[in-house]
Amino acid sequence: MKLTGAEVIIECLLEEGVDTVFGYPGGQVIPLYDALYKYKGKIRHILTAHEQGASHAADGFARSTGKVGVCIATSGPGATNLVTGLATAYMDSSPVVAITGNVPLSLLGRDSFQEVDITGITMPITKHNYIVKDINDLADTVREAFRIAKEGRPGPVLIDVPKDLQVGEVEYERKEPLKILPRVDRLEESDIDKAVEMLKASKRPMFYIGGGVIRSDASALLNELLEKVDAPCCSTLMGLGAVGADNPRFTGMVGMHGTKLSNMSVNRCDLLVVVGARFSDRVISNGSTFARQAKILQLDVDPAEINKNIYSHHHVIGDVHVILEKLVKRTPELKHEQWMKEVSDNRRRFPLRITTESKRSREILVALEAVLPEDNIIATEVGQHQMWAAQYLKTIRPRRYLTSGGLGTMGFGTGAAIGAQVSHPDARVVNIAGDGSFRMNVNELATIARYRLPVIILVMNNHCLGMVRQWQTLFYDKHYSETTLDTPIDWVKLAAAYGVKGMRLGSDDDPKAILKAAIELGEAVVVDCEIPTDDKVFPMVAPGASINDMMGFIDMDN
């Protein structure tokens, strides 16, 4: 049957099982929005306040569901407003398809109104991108974009469609999506056998878990392997939830703001098994001292990550779910009682530090967790509040902690919370924000109000850019250059202006009572939480130091 290019795009989205898209209309996507109008009831469009919000919402949708998130923007500034969101998704391996409009083919390259080379701009921050120049290629391009976004290591893909291709007509024939199979083309059985031998030979094995475990839905297999190997494990920020915080094998987050226990264990083990993690600088810090006494066994789907930052003594390349499945089957029951006792003793000796300064932040987050229903999703902005959430929240589950790890994008959390709430309408979604980050996306309260999304936003309000101020305090002689946010913003009144309920949590108020009341309202709430200006995230590794050299911890034996 003959359809317009815009209708072909919508039909291809339906082929892929897409029922929700996020976006903002503009001149060069009017035909696409006209097609969306015709397909009402089949695809829901969420109108965000800004295209960056649409990209973060699509990302949050993807992270919380495992499906591909879709966002739409017009040409020029609309397209460039997606860039930060695409870079965020790229760094954290989140499957997003962005569809942008552009000027007609005859006007490309002429500096036309709202023309920009969005494929050139986004080339370094997407898995792949396209500018479609032949309407006959349009359907297969959309199909291929979804395959690339999902296959192997997930990531964002952009499709740029000139306006004349959206209004032109072409024959369309529906196709069933190709089944995405786990990537195992580089997976050798001999590599699995060698990995098993390394596990058997180790006296002090340690697992280092990244977001790849969650992306491949391999948490259950990982936990099974930990039991068979009898080993402790630590996690990156992106890997949180893969192993429960109440699991005695879990030592906490590793790296700059990880636990002393995790960092010590990494530098004490004789085998470090790295599962779906990429050796970020925020984890390894000084690479010359990181796990120098250990053999490195790296398991990853992306061959580009092998030996990129840290040399591995052996690696297995392939889908992490498949690799762990094979290791569980082939690894015998092992025992490391002495090593596990050492880890247990160090857990008691080096608890997570709570100073007088940071006590209030912990109180608020512990109270939040106590009153949250089991079906909850946590999103965060970026900064101190993000690290406190990672340190203190103990019920994080896979795909239920949405945070910008690789790019560290202030402004991510509210958009991500919108995407998560849309895809999980019955879940209680909470965005933990700082007052600095919330300034960057507060306009998305309009989206939350428009669609009556019951998102709770906790503004950890210290009247400053807290993480930058912490660095200025510790490393820049307290030169607080442009980090004090003394503009008298009333977040409760601002929320009310958008039609959203606001509450205050003063420094002497009972956080549990107020947060319980906010949750029981069953609607969107902004909670302004007053915290001390000089709250700090401890422990901390100074930049360039060994991860063993941590600031701000307690030695219970001294």
C-alpha cells in the first residue's frame, strides 16, 4: 500500500512494538506530527517542555523497561537540543532512537532556515546515525536503527529525515522485526574454559560489576555464580541493583565515592573478575596502582573495552548473559572461607562514614526508603545527592535506579523520571535532585502536570552547587567561585505555579512524616529539603590518588 514517508515512520514504529514517543513539534516535522494525529490511539505522544527533556525521558523509558526509547525533534535547534540526551544515553549504553526532521533535500547545505548537520554533530555520540535521502530507503533505515540500538552493547541511533521525504509517497509493506540474538560471534568455548581455570586457581577472587549486567538482564545468573565461586563483589554506579545491598557478598560501590571495603578488597584480591564494566576513571583513579596484585578477567560484549584503560590477563567477549550462563554451568563449587572472613572483618572495621555534616542527608534518604512502596523507581540528577542515594539507598533493584553515570548530566533526572513513570504508571517514581540540577530542568514540571504524572521530586537544597563546592573546599582553598546559589527561589511556590503540590522539609522537621504524607497524596509533589550547605560526600578518593588512599573514613580498630 502507498503511504507518505511520515506514515511509513509511524508504521515502522508500530512494527517495533513502540506505543509511546516523547517529543516537541516544529516546522520540519509537521508531516510526522500530522501522521501521529492520524494514528492516535496506537501511539501515545508525550509533549515535553524542551527537546532535551524528551531525550532524557526516552532514555529513562529505555533504562526502566529494557525497550528502545523514542524521541522526536524538528531541525536546527530542536535537533541540537537532543545532543546532551543522546550523549548521556551513549555513555551509559541506553537504547534510544531519535527521529529528527530536516529541510527539504533541495535546501540541504545552503544554510537554510533551521538547517543543521545533525548527523555530523552526533556522529561521536551515537552508535550510528543516518540522513535519509531516498524515500525508498526510509522503512529499512528505521528498522535497521532499532536493530542497532538494541543489538550487542545498546546505544542511541539518530535518523534525520528531510521534510520532502516525509510528505512524499512510497509503497509500504509491513515486516516482522528481526529477532535480536545475543552477540556471541567472538565467544570461544576455549575462552570460557580458561576463565573457569582462573576461577578455580584463585584464592581471593573479587567480582567488579558494571551496568552491562543489568543491560543484559543477567543479575540472577551473576548472583548464582557468586555463590558457586564463594566470592565477594563490588559495583560501579551503573551496576547498582545487580546484587542486593543486603547480600553479605556485596561490599558496596567501588571507586572515588565507593566504600573503603570495596576499594581495599579490589586491591587485595588475586583475581578481579570484571563483568560488564569499563574501568571508568572514577573507579580506577590512578591506573598504575589499581588491582596491581591481581590477574584481571574481563567479561564484556564490546571488544573496544578490552585493554582500553586496564590490561586484562584474559577476556571473554560476548553477551554477558550468555557468558555467565556458561560459567555457572562449568564452574565447580568453590570455597574461600578465609578470604570471605577477611572481607567480613574489614566490613566491621571500615563502616561507611557518617559525619555530623552529612548526617541530615542520610536521614532524609533513609526516611524516604522506609516509606516508599516496594514498587518504586529512583531517578537522580548529578552531584552530591546522586552519590548519597547510591551510598545510602539499600533496596535498589535492576532497572530501578536511573542515573547519569558516564556523562554526569545535570538535568537528567526529571526527564528520566517522566519516562519511567509513563512506562510504569503504577510505580512510585522519585527523582532525587539538588537545587543546582533542578534549575536545569524545572520546566519539565509542565510535562508532569500536563499528564498528571505522580512523580515526587526531592530537592536536596543546600543553596549551592554542592559537589563543586566540596572540591573547592578540599582542593581549592575554599575559593567558592560561582557555586553559591543565593537567588531566593521558593520551590514550593514555583511548583504551585505549574499546578504541582509543594512541601517543605525544614532542617528540624521529621523527614519520615513529611515524605510519607507526600507519597500518600498519590500525585506529583516537589519536596524542598533543607540540608546544610557544607554536607560532604565521604569517603572520597582525591583525583589521581590510589583508591586505597581514601579521605573521610573511620577505622574502628584505632
